[in-house]
Amino acid sequence: MAEAHQAVGFQFTVTPDGIDLHLSREVLKHIYLSGVTSWIKRAIRFKNGILTGVYPASPSSWLIAVIAIMSTMYARIDPSLGMIDTIKRTLPVSDYMTVQTQTVLSAILFATGLWLSLILMLRYILKALLSYHAWIFESHGKMSFCTKLWLSLVKMFSGRRPLLYSFQASLPRLPVPSVDDTITRYLESVRPLLDDEQYNQMEVVANDFKRDEAPKLQKYLILKSWWATNYVSDWWEEYIYLRGRSPIMVNSNFYAMDLLYVIPTHRQAARAGNVVHAMLQYRRKLERGEHAPVTIEGSGVVPMCSYQMERMFNTTRIPGIETDFVQHLSDRKHLVVYHKGRFFKVWLYYGGRHLWPSELETQFQRILDDTTEPQPGELKLAALTAGNRVPWARARLKYFSQGVNKASLEAIETSAFFLTLDDEEHGYDPDKLGSLDLYAKSVLHGKCYDRWFDKSFTLIAYKNGKLGVNAEHSWADAPIVGHMWEYVLATDCFHLGYTEEGHCKGDINKGLPPTAKLQWDIPLECQEVIEDSYMVAKEIADDVDFHGCLFDEFGKGLIKKSRTSPDAFIQLALQLAQFRDKGEFCLTYEASMTRMFREGRTETVRSCTIESTAFVRAMEDKNTKSAQRLDLFRKAADKHQNMYRLAMTGSGIDRHLFCLYIMSKYLNIDSPFLKQVLSEPWRLSTSQTPQQQLNMVDINKFPRYVGAGGGFGPVADDGYGVSYIIVGENLITFHISSKFSSPETDSYRFGQNIRQAMLDIRALFDQNDKKEM
């Protein structure tokens, strides 16, 4: 019972002689240390808040400004042009406010005002510089004089050692494209998908919209862009994610995998201990704003918006009848662990500090060794988060609004994140056919009741030491989770490490308080709702067809030698694979980011273009010469790159049309054009996973320490979802999803088509090289 004693700060009894008070020195020590840690954290946050608030200047520059102004006064020079005397006259004269004190205080106030004005001016200049995007349209490896000058100015005005949120106030707003440009680009994007008659009809509808409804909608949208920080992001979060009433499992959530080839330890509790500790380190730096701001790959200085990172931890999507909402809390001191149908609350702090990896391993091993049975209804409870949103919202109000159920649900929803100690073994095994496919399905949906799909993310630790992350999509996009995940994996393997026996390093603290098992009182009526949600989710999960395709014939290195963007190369290969798979082209979605703008999220690149379809037809025409095919390939690749850059710089098509559609709903304006645009299915949905964003691991030194990337479920019933990650110089991993229920799709077949398409395009360059020799 020693542990129980340490869990109580003090106890007292009433006796005839008065109150007999018993204090626990050990617990009072922990209370003291917790308070000290809390105040240190507040002080650091306050300091970093000041540093961010005055950026790109520094607090010390204020002192320099004051000293400079005071020096000029002693030299009888007035740089304020009489403003100091004006301030001086407004100050009251008293015994405490002498004439000399008035003069000094007036000079300090003027210097402070001048300093603040300089900060605003520097921010305005930096915002103007960051609004310049011509550099991104220049050919790779070629930099104009204007871009070199611009780059030098950005470096000069960016200051030294910026913090995570230092650039937020200097990021430009996302511009609203003109209606003419958007409709022109839209018509161009659908031209290869429509015959002449269909295209002429679409052109008429589009021009009618441009003439009649668009001017009014555009005016209101421009007004919103002046008022709101970002004219897209709030509506995107609400209407694309939070108002959706269908299950978010598979349909919205996405996943990230562990290292592809390496398992640092096969001890489940130890791997979970190290990784949770690494996440706590990341969270501490995140909450203090101490991470360096992320910059655009290749630029080194152009910052990206960090807004989405704020809600990475302590965040839950709360279900509602009509719409959900995202609940984000301040620093949480616990997480909730799921294992074999039981939920456990684990404290993350001890004595005012984070638990060490060895201490976390001890706590997780206690849970693994616990042999108690789940309470009635507890086993599949999390299936509520996997089914339809309305039944879950109603069940939450009816059965989880009071008593032990309310307390236990609050423990889950207010936790730092959710951890599943999975009782299965998964991971990539080259000797087991389909191992990557099963691994992907497990991370994406598991058993439909062993992940809490509403949490910002669920960390999954498998029995063999492998890991995975299932992330909810409304609060952020995949690159945000990718930043954290790469940091955690690198910290786990290269900084924390393991003992020779595979345990976490460090001493074992036997005095830790025990984990608390969450209690539930779930009536039969609620158990039926849980079972219904589970059946809905299971039907969705069983229909997901996954294939993980490791393409190692060549990679980024060889593609760059051909003077082609790796992303454009892969997108054209996907177009060729799609045509070979279905015999026709389709509307293609590629996600691009708009984080060069404040609170930017994503934009769509419509990868199926007139140029790409011409190239694909030439590849399938045996009479077309390789030189002609190569020429068409280069034109298609250049077109794709230009579209990608337009999307990144705020000149995309789909977010603008989406916002016009939302505005038409608010104004009760019926638009046949917008209805048609928003109802078009994306039968090929693609996304590239960024790699090595934090540069914590040198792939050349550690070639086996590479991530497997991640993926998402199919978007269309008869289409494919394809996520790919370019790993180092010689590996590209494709995550392909579709539905078994569609007779038109087969993920394995599509993977083989992608592989062959990649090889066929490479053959074009090989043939060209031979001719040049």
C-alpha cells in the first residue's frame, strides 16, 4: 500500500484533543516541484511570447533605441522634432515627477513609440517581400538577379533565430483569384474529359455564371478576405470536415507508418515508452514555441504558416447533431491507453517533470500484464467514434453526460493523445506477401473499436514493437503530423535508444502511482448503439482494398538527372497507369499546400490536363516515336509544375469555387454551374507525403532508417486513393486504396500499372541518352 500512501497529500482525523494532521513529505515535495515546473513553464512561454511579439526586432533593440535617444538629448539634439517636449508637457508635475524625471520619461516613451513603429515597418516590409512569388516559377537551378536580391532582403529582414510563431504576423493573406482566371482554368482542366458537345454545354453554363451570379458572390468573398485571416480555411474546416455526418474512419482520417525496415526493439512497452517520451518533448517545445519555423523546401528562408501545429496535442473532435467542433485544451498531464478492451488513465508527470522512458515502460507493462476483463459495453466502446456522427452525438448526450461515464469520457477527450497497445503484430516483411497491405489497413481502421478516431491522433504500438499513427483530419493536414512523427522517430532511435535487452534506458522507479482503470456503467440500450456503430464501421473497413507498392528500381536521384520534377514524373506515371487500368481519363486530385499564406491549408492541382492526356495517348500509340513521346512528356511535366506553383501561390481553382458555392448558399443564390462543379467525383485522388522535413536523419549514413510514409482511404466508390513518398534517392513508396465492392478497381493491379508506367517513362530517357551518345 506504499503507492496508495504517496497518492495522498495529507490526511486528518478529528479526536477529543483536536485535529490530528498527518502530512506526507514525499507528496508535498512533488506538489512543490510541480508548482516550480508550472511557473518555469509560464515564464518561458511569457519570454517566448515577447520574442515572437516584437519579431523581427528583439527586446534588446528597445534598450538600444532608448540609449540612442537619451544620448542625442545629452548632445542637445532633438531627433523627435519637438515630440519629446509635447509628451513632456502632458505629464503632471509633482514631488515624485520632477522636471528631470519628466524629460527622461518623455524620452523613453518617444523611444518606445519609435521602436514599435520600426517593428511594424519591418513586418510590413517582410510581408511585402513574402508576397513576392515570381521566384517559385523560375526553372530549377536558375536564379535571376531579382530573385537573388529578393532572397538577400528576406534573409536580412528575417532576423536571427526565429521561433516557431515568429513569422505569423508577417505572412501575407491568401489572395482571392479573379473569377475570369478561375473559370478559364476550370474549363481548361475539364476539356480533356469532355467531348465537344459536353464541353460546349459546360462553357455556356460557366459563362452564364460568370455574367450573372459571380459578380455578387465575388464581392462578398473579397469583403470576407479583408476581414478574415484566411478566406478559405474556416469554411473548409467546417463544411468539408466538421459538418460531415458520415463516419470519419477511412473516409476522413489518415495514417502514418513506422520506419520501413527497422524495429529498434521488439518490446512493446519499451517502444511505447520511448516514443511517448519523445512526443512529450516535442509537445513541450511546441507549447513554448521553441521549434524553428518550417521553411519551403529548396528556399531555406521562406517560412510556412505554423497555425495548424497549435492543436496537435490535447485536442479532440467532439460530435454534434448538426456539426462537430474541435476542442483544444492547454497542457494536459495524462493520456489514455487502450488494451484488450480496457481503458487506462496514465499520468505523464511525476514530481513536476515528464516521466522518463523507463518509467513510462513500467506503466505500460503494468497495463499489458493486467488480466482483468472489460466491463459490459467497454470492449467496443470506441466504435462510437468510427460510426455515423449523429448516433454518436446522441449517445454522448444521453449516456455519457453524468456519473462515471462522464468522468471517464472526459479523461479520454481531455488527454494529451490516445495510445493503443495493440495485441496484433504488423509491419513490412519482405518474406510475407501483403504484409504492408495488412499493416496499412490496421493503422487506418484496426478492428474499428481499438482506436479513438476523434482524438487529434492515436498512437498505435504493436505487439512486435512496430508503430503507427491514425490522425483525425479536421484540425490539420498530413504534413503537420509528418513533422512531429519524423522528430519522434529520430529522437527514439538516435537520442533515447535502448539497452541490450531492448528496454528503455534509465533506472526503474518502483514508487510510481498505479495506472487507473476507467470505469463505465453502460446500459444495454447504449450497448446496442455501440454494436450498430461497429457494424457500420466494419462494413466500411472490410470494403477497403489496400496495396503497398515499394518501387526501388530508381528514385529521385535518377529523375532529377533527367531535369524533371519528381512530383511531375510520378503524376504523369499515375495518369498513364489510370488510362491503362480503366481505358479512360478521369478528374484527378493532387493536394498542394498554401501555407505560404497565413492559416493556409491546401489547394487542388488538377493533374489530368490536355498535355498529360496527349502524352498518355502517345505512349499507347505504337506508331509514335520515342522522341515525340519525350517531347510531349516534357510539355506535360512543365504544365503540371506550373499548375502546382499556381496552386501554392493562391491561384488555384477549387478552393475559390468552393467558397463561391458556400457564399451562394448563404445568399440563397441558385447556381447550376457551382452545383455541377462541386458534385464532380475525384476518381483518382493523390497526395505526396513530404520526407525528412526536419533533417534529423542523414539517409546516406543510415539508409535503412527511412519512413514508410502514410496514406488514406478511397475517395470515390469506383476510384483510387494514392499517397506516395519519395524516400531518399532510390525508393518511392506508393499507398494505394480502393474498394472491393467496385468491379472496376483493384489496388494490386493498379500498383502493377504504376510500376510499369514508371519503367516505361524511364525507358524514354534511356533511349534518348543512347541516341545522344
